[in-house]
Amino acid sequence: MAIPENKAHVESSTEIQEMDLEWSDLSLILAVCRTGSLSGAARLLAVNHSTIFRRINTIEERTGVRFFERLPNGYAMTDAGAAAKRCAEKMENEVLTLGREILGRDQRLQGKIRVTAPEGIATGLLPDPFSVFCDENPEISISLVATSTALDLTRREADIALRVTSKPPETMLGRRISDFRFCVYASPGYLEKHQARSLEEHNWVLTTAEIEWLVPLIWKNKIEANNRIVMNCSLTATAVEAALCDMGFILLPCFRGDTQPGLVRVTAPIEALSMELWVLTHPDLRYTARVRALMNFLFEALRKKRELLAGVPEAGISKIPSQFPLPFPSIE
């Protein structure tokens, strides 16, 4: 007797429904799917490579299903792997939503708060308010991630984010602290050694991300930029030290450059790079007592420095040197 065309499909569906898969299995499969390799999944889950290898093999042996094709350049999802990924993403979203909802009802001023901010803000603006806040709230601890990468608040990678942006994400809830501006700075020693010339002709020390910002403003292309960049690095603090050693011009947020002994402004605030400083959280966390308390505290503390953040000259100690004949009072 002929077998109906959809019978195999029905049996397959039943088999998958009865499969012995737990959330821990699906979360592991999801990590491999997202990264495409065992080593990537190991980094994502903070375990070692051999653990991922052993567990994937165990899951496939137990279920009798092959979720991945082993290829020379990594692990590729099979159809079953893709189905498991879709299921795992739905479950992950439900778990994250539940976690935010439960945390959102927490009215206790205790527990850990995860905060993310760019390196310069994390080191230059946050230690003092954090110190005062933790003194006033001894049952709260703060975990700070200093990175320019935007962590995902929806996935609870952070509870609060301080972001410098011209347009904060619409999915986030927060408050605008102030304008946030940048100037070009240099050491007096560098200015004494080099005659006045246009910006593109000077030596520069920059962080990697800033090169992308300045190519359309100062140099026509990266080739021209690389000809004038004498040093680039990943850390702002390292670039500042290089500028203090008379290596060249440096682009800095006004709050950092204006208060840095040994550096002076050589341009007015760069309007093309004007942004805003925001303190943000996920809407589900807006009623969490400790999150709300720290957000309000940071807003008030940093709001007091709004003129410094916005580059108002009188707010800082760094001034454009009158003895340096500037051919570039501003960059539009």
C-alpha cells in the first residue's frame, strides 16, 4: 500500500517532540549556531573547547540527530540544527523577558547592577559618583564594563548604559544628560617644534575608531590619513600619553582634553562630531529600585558637568594657546 506523502513528515514531527532535549542542550546548540565554531561557543559560554566538543557529541548521540556538519572551517547547521536554533531563540527570549519582568518588580536597594560605558567615560567620569553611590547604598555592588561596543540591554548584558550618540535606540528608556563635544589637542612641546599648518599636515595619534570619524573631515581617504598618523592604538589612555610625549595632535572629548595637564586645545569644538551623552536602560527595568536609583544618581552627578562635557571653554583648564597662529579655528 502506498504511503501518504505527509506520513514521514508526521512521524518526524512526533519524533522531534519526544526528543529528550533540555534548555541546557538548546543553549549550547544556539551558541555553536551563532558563532559557527566550538571555540567561539566556548568563549561565549565561558567554558573550555573540549567541554563544548564533548557535550555536542553527547547530545547528538542521545537524540540520534545530527545538528551540525563538521567542516574544515567550522560547524555548519543542518536542517535539524536550524530548527533547534529557532526553538532555542524563542525559549531564550521568554527566559530573558521573564527575568526582566521579575527584576523590574524588585523594590530592594540591594544586589548587583551591571553598567556599560565607553572607556574614557568609565575612567574619567564614573569612579567618583560610583564611590558616593556605593557609600550611600552599601548593599548594592556595581559591575562596570568599559567598552565602546554597544552591549545589548535586551539580553541583560548590562542593566544601565552610558552612551555617546546622536540618536539613542528607540527600544531603550533613558535621559539625555548633556551635549558631548570633541576638540583637537596637543602638547605645548609639540606646538613649539612644529610650525602652523593645516590639520591634515600635522602628525596625529589616534584610537582606531577615530580614524573612521576623521577621514571625511580632515583627509580624503585612509591612505592620506595613514601617512600622517604616527601612532594608533585601542586605548585612549595610551594615545593621551603619546600626545603628552609630543608625538602629535590627538582628538579627545572636551571633558578629557580640557582637564588633562600638559595638553591644550588647538581647535574649537568640532560641530560635525557633536553628540549627546545619555543614560539608558531597558523599559522593563524602569521600576527596579536599584537601577532607577543609580540612573537618577548618575544623571544628577554628570549633569553638574554638562558645560565641561559640552566643551564650554570656561569649564575646563585647557585653553587654545594664543601664541600658536591657528589656520583652523574650527572644523565644520
